[in-house]
Amino acid sequence: MVDVDEFIDEATAEIEAQIGDERAIIALSGGVDSSVAATLAYEAIGDKLTPIYIDTGLMRKGETEQIAATFSFMESLQIIDARDRFFEALEGVTDPEEKRSVIGEGFIREFEREAKELDATYLVQGTIYPDRIESEGGIKSHHNVGGLPEIVDFEGIVEPVRDLYKDEVREVARKLGLEEIISERMPFPGPGLAVRVLGEVTPEKVAVAREACHVVEDELADHDPWQAFAAVIGKGTGVKGDNRVHGWIVSVRSVESRDGMTARAQELPWDVLQRIQSRITGTNDNVARVVYDVTHKPPATIEYE
Ligand code: XMP
């Protein structure tokens, strides 16, 4: 990206040219990528854009409320409660790529339904450069690239930030005047907490991951990780009172990176790790143990699935 102002001018002109007099919808996810894509598209075509936020039940703590507040200036904003539909579709699904595909398909079906009602023929997406590279390289499908069903009932898909790296998207976000909570927010995967619970996605596991992710984000806010979160990685034995219990094992991950393509596990002070452990086990009796992941990428990926 040469110059931020130039990029914004060119991107909005391109969106306007592509969509013309048609109507478009954009999937807001709460992350910086889709927020920037939505803001650019809103500047380009105004009310002809309907931003849609799908509450999949796989989002971060407080995310739905925050989206509603941040984008309330876009009058056409729609918030859809699809939690039951997503959990039902994910029942019995354990393979990570199948999860992505089920979720990608779920997203697109929700949008298609809304698009039909709104008579929208274009879908705007916040796909960024590393998403495309990793999907094209066959490393992992990203729900907003590789996991989409083949037959998508839209005339066109518009991806205004497709050539940008994450740090460039943040630069554009600041220039567009988006709040810090959006512009500086750490990345969150499209399939959400579904890829932060190993194996089958159940409301119980997701609730454990959501609370643990919140604790990690909160405790590490001053340590400036590129991405930090927690995942439910299995079950193990612990003691609660006088009893042995079979509880969840939560793994905490905090990494430094530029673009997510490679990453280094962050060195954190012992007292910070202990505080995270005690908050996670303290708020949930069903968590038996908390571990810290010291693996870089490669050989590990950032997420667990
Ligand atoms: P990995 O785990 O592949 O993650 O090292 C690299 C970056 O991508 C995010 N990620 C995803 N983002 N859909 C997304 O939109 C996905 O399926 C997905 N999987 C991983 C991950 O959070 C990290 O920032």
C-alpha cells in the first residue's frame, strides 16, 4: 500500500464502480478487516449497503452488544440471532476443515436469505492478503475464502482490502476514524470459537472458551501481543475440594507476529500466567487445568485447528 489516503480514494471508487446501482450486503464480524471493508463500502454506496452481523453463538464475550453500539450510525444495520442454527449444524462435526466448511456454508445461507429479502446482488467481504495466500497454498481453508459453498447466489463478491496486510488494514481503520477497540483489536478467526474448542462444538465448551479468551485478552492488554486467546483442548483430571474431577484443559496462547504467517510464542511473566490460571479456574468449576503454549509458528499454527 503506497499511501493511505490514496488507497481509500481508490478503494471507494472501485467499490462504487463494481456495485453501481445494485444493492450490497456486508458481513460484519467485529474484527478490523470487515469493519474497514464495511466503512469503505458505506462511504462508497451509502444506504445501498446493508451491514449484517450474524450472531453465530461463536463470538467473543460482549461482541454482539459492541457491534450494535459501534455501527449504530449505519441505519440499515441488521443483527441476526442464528445461534441455534449454527450449533445444530455443527452437531457431531469434529474435523476442523469440516467445521470451517459447515460454518462458511451457514454464513452464506444466512446472507443469501437476507440478500434475497433486500434484493442485494453483491456481497462485500473483509478478506485480507494472508487469508488468500494461506488458502491458495492449501495450508488451511479460511471460512471467507476456501470454505464457501461452490454455488454462491451473488452476482459478485467485492473484497476491498484483499491486497492488504493486517497492519495496513489497521492504518486504514485509524484513518477512517474507527474507534480504537476496532482498529487495534486482535485478529479473531472467521469460524470464531468453533476452532478454539477441539473436537465437537458444544455450547458448554464454547462458553468455557469464551470466558477464558476474555480473561486472556483482559490480562494481556498491557503486554501487546499480536494475538492472544485460550482454547479448550481436552479433558483431564483435577481436584475440587475432596474430589477428583474430570474437567476441561484450557490452553493459553499469546503470540507476536507481523501478519500471522509466522509467529513467536510470547515470553510472559510467571505472575501474569498465574493470574490468568487462577481467574480461569476460579470462574469455572469444570476447568481442571490451564497450560501455556510455548510453540512458535512454524511448527505449530496459531489456532489449534
Ligand atoms: P493459523 O492458525 O493458520 O492462523 O496460524 C493465522 C491467522 O489466521 C486466523 N485464522 C483464521 N481466520 N478463518 C479466518 O478468518 C479461519 O478459518 C482462520 N483460521 C485461522 C488466526 O486466528 C490467525 O490470526
